[in-house]
Amino acid sequence: MAAPWEKYQATPEASAPWEQYGQVEPTPVSQQQFGETGGGAATGRPMRNVQLNVQPQPRPLEAVGAGAVKSMFIDPVLGTTKLLTGGNVGQEASQRYAQEAEPYKKASPVGFGVGQVAGSLAPASAVLKGSSMIPSFAASPLAQNVTTGTIMGLLTPQETGKTGGDFYAQQAKEGAIGATIGLVPTAGEKLGSFLRGKPQTAEVTGAIDKARSLGYVMPPTQANPSLLNRTIEGISGKAATSQNASARNQAVTNKLAAQALGLGDDAVLNAQTLQDIRKTAGQAYENLGLSGTIKTSSKYNQALDDIAKEAVQAQKGFPNAKPNEVIELVNSLKSPSFDVSAAMSKINLLRGDADKAFRQGDSALGRANRKAAEVLENTIEAHLGNTKQTDLLDKFRDARQLIAKTYSVEKAVNPVTGTVDAKKLATQLAKGKPLSGELRDVAEFSARFPKATQTTEAMGSLPQFSPLDYMAGVGGSIATQNPALLAAAAGRPVLRELALSSPIQNRLAQRTPRPSSELARLLMLQPANQIIGE
């Protein structure tokens, strides 16, 4: 009987447990276990089960970099060398670099092509800048483009192995292709300008934005003569479109003029309304409570003499003539000093006398009274400024400005219809009249878009169907025997409405910044083989 522990003793034939983990003969690594790339991935590193960041082929970004390096540095140097030596120097290097670039091109044709185009921008830019410095080419973008395209074509290295005459014939062909490509940017610019219209300056864009914010509409071609706008306005009729725009804008002009005078948007402007405003503003003068004495100066007396200058000259030649009212007015205001409160009352009287003289047809006396009131106002304003009475000065100026606005509107308003002529305000502004606020806005809009500010009285009736509309429809239908052209009679008014609609008007200002024209030219001046592949 065996002892109990004997069952745990190993037999001679049994192997030790660890022997099953004995050494194993190494297996040779095959060539397929190494990453084979075109140079973009690590080469010679074994690929085990644990994946390493090793790629079997170049990454797209590496292809972009390879294409950029080749076209930016290698190609210009080799192209120049070969061109100078008739292809005898640089052939082997050119073919070698082309062979080294092949894996990148095959792995990512798009990436390699993008890199080539991007890399060639630097040499193309240098050539374009150089051509623009040639005096005869400076003012000719077409000559610059053709020259740049030709040079870039000539410098494009060809891996054909040709030398001598054959080489130059091949490069001449490339240069001709480059010159042809050089015509494309100029043609593209011309076409783009035709479709978009002339580029707007910041001033024009700002004026359009301001006009739209005020509520004005504009004939599209006056703001942005794009192909679409010219087509719409050409079919709808330029004159009719301008008249419809003016009719809409008249209400805006009247509203802005009323706002400038502190009235409601629907206020009726006439002579009585303007006189009432002046009377109220004159009372505000007196309510300021100004007091004190102002000593007059030689400047004050000279301003008065200027008012009567013409009358005095006439009086010298005819001493026995009836005393002139203008001279009497001026002499009555000459004084070494005057009381401020009395001067305020005198200003109101002078303005009232001016209105009366104008109504009676005595424009000379009316102007004299108005200018005399202005001389007193200037003197009082200077006094308030010199004595540092800032609060009173601001209130005085506000009242004075309101009175001045009434005269500006009076010169532009139709006293019967209450229509404010925007063109007359524009004329005042052109003559140096210090318009401000809403009146200046109206004047500036009319000065920039005169066709859009015709008064309704000048235009007369505004029929939406004109004889031309019927001629376009009926005449076209008869001439072509096509009844469908009858729709043109209704189409023209519809297009007029479209031209003045918000979707068109709100897009008159060119919002989208245009890409750099130089960058666009450089992109289009790339050698053909960099775009379609060598």
C-alpha cells in the first residue's frame, strides 16, 4: 500500500509544468510587415498586432505639402535653369523630382493639385508685380495678365527629356497656352462687372442704406445698375419707374419736413402754419428772460451797412429821391448799445415785418427786415457765449434754428398743395444753406437721386397703364401673331411694382465683400498642367 504523499510525486516521464512555456523559435519578419509608403509614413518599422500610427500611403495633407513645395520652390528653379540652357541642365533633376512626387500624386490627386496651385501663387504674384512695374503695362491689366500667363507657362518644367529646338518648341507651346489663359481674368472681370454693375463706393452704399432707413425708394439702376436691375427697369420703363418712385417718395419728403418743424407726420404745410411756428418760436425768445445791456461793435455796424449797401449806392446818384425804407430801417438799428430784452422784442417785429413785406410783393424790404433780425440774433448769441450763459445759449439756438427751418421749408413748399419740393431743398444745400436734421436728409437724397424726387404737380397724373404698355402687348401680339404677348401689357406695371418692392430695394446696396481681384487673377493664371494634371 502506498503512502498518501506518494500520489503527489512526479513520474519520470512527466514534464515540469513550466516546460510548456519553453522558448519558441523566432519567426522571421516578412517584408510585408513593414510599412511601404511613398515617403510619407515611417519605413522599416514592424507592423505588429498592436497598431502603430503608420500609414500604408501618404496622408492627404502630406500630398498638399508635397505639391506646394514642388510648385513654389522646385519648379521655378528647374524651369528657369532649363529655359536658359535649352533643357540641357536640369533634366535629370526634373525627372527625379517628378518620380519622387508620383506616390503623393497617386495617393491624393486632389490634395497634390491643391498644393501645386497654392504653391505657385507666390511665383505668379512676383511675376505679376514685376509686369505691373513696366511703364507700358502699368495701366493695362490685360497686358499684365497675358505677360504673367506666358512667363508661368514658359517656366513650367516638362519631364520629356527634350533639348535644344524641340525643348524650346515645347515651351513655346506652354507659353502660348499661358498667354491664352491670361486672357481669362480680364474677360471674367468684364463679365462680372457687366452682371453685377460697377462696384459701389462706401459713400454710395451708406447713402442707399440711409435712404432706405428714411423710407425712400430708388429706381434700381440709379443705385445699382446690375444686369437684373437693368433688365427689370428696361422692360418696365425707366421714366414710368422713376415717376412711381417719386410718387411714393413725396409722402416721405412731406413727413420729414413736418418732423423737422416739430409737427406731426400728417401735418399740412402752408404759409399760415409756418407763420404760427415762427410766432411760437419768437415767444420762446422772450420767455428766455434775457436781460442786460450789449455794447455794439464795429462788426455790428458793418453788418447793418451791408444790408443797405445797394440802397445807399442808389441814393447817392439821386439825392432828391424819396427816402428809402431799407436805409431808414438800418439807421434805426444803429446804436452804441441796446437792451437785450428790447432786442428780443425787436427781432419778432422784424420777422413779422419781413413776412408782411413778402406778402405785399416788396421782396427788397422783406429781405432787409429778415437780415436785420439775423444781425441782432448773431449779436445776442455772441453775447451769451462770451458771458458763459451756456443753458440760455442752447435754448436760444434751438429757437433760432426752428425759425430758420421754417424759412427753408417756405422756399421749397407749394403753398397751395403743401407739397415740399425736395429738389429745392437740394438747391439750397448746394448754395451753402446750413440745413440740418431731416431737411438735410431730404436735400442729400434728392441731390443723389434727382429722378426719384420729382414733385407730383410736375408729373401730373400717374396712370399705371401707359400707351407704351398697350403697344408692347397688343403691337407685339399682332406682329408675331402670338396672343400670349398680350400679357406684356400687364407685365410692365407688375415689373414696376417689383422694381420698387422691398426685396429689390433692400438689395441695392452691395453687401457681400468681393474677393481680392488680385487673388482671383493669380488663381486663373495657373499653368494648365497644374489644374488638369501633368
